[in-house]
Amino acid sequence: MKTEFIFEWMSVEPITVSFEAELHEAKQLLEDYHIQRLLVVDERGRLTGIITQSDLFEALPIVAKRQFEQEHREDVSPIKVKDVMTADPVTVNTTDTVGKAAILMLTNKISGLPVMSPVDRTLVGIITASDIYTMVAQRWGEIELFEAITGG
């Protein structure tokens, strides 16, 4: 099997959210795009974190408490993405191998990695476990079965 590079399998132009956005905005983006994670960027578009559906689910008790407090006091601010996100996420470069991405995902118990340009460290994409599964299915000649199962 030939060496597979991340740039061959990553998704480009990932969906991002501002670290200053309110949590409900992140939830809406995840629902609208049918995705599991959002890359979090600052006002200059630099990667600052990642937020997942699991992060939102874990934040629900905090959200409920904050909403209750807001009903009774006006000085309570809404929860922001930066309050819940994982800061400084593990990343890979476009020129890293898919094998390296898989090892990072396994060792860190995560299912997606922001992809950075090796030249200027700007965010250029995301690679997920699903992208790697697709690569494996295609390389093993099972892509037709994969497409039949997934409808894609």
C-alpha cells in the first residue's frame, strides 16, 4: 500500500465557529451541517480550539443553570464557545501521513484533527476517523460496498 498523505483525504474549508459565539450558535451549526465537531477560531481566523457534540452534551447542565440564573438576574452572561471548547487541540500538517493521523487519534482518544499548512500554520482543513475509514474501504477495494451501505 502506498503512503497516504493527509492532504489527499482531508476535508477542506471546514466549518468553523468564533470562540466568542454563544453555545447555541455552535449547536445550530452542528445540526445544520450534520457534523460532529467544529473548529474554533479567533477574530483573525486562527485555530484556538475544537468543540464537539459531546462537549455540548456535557455542558447542558451548565446551560440549564445559566438560563435559570438569567431569568432571575440580568448580570449573567450566556455561555460562550470558549467556555466549553477544548483549547489547543492536537493538529496535523497536510504533509503528514494518514497513519500518523490515525495514531494521534487513537492515542488521544479523539476522532478528528484540524489540519494545518506546514508553511504558515494556518488552518486548511480537518481529517476525521470517517475520512480514514473511507480511505481504507477504497484501498481494500470495498468502496462499492461502502457506498451501497451509506448511500453515498
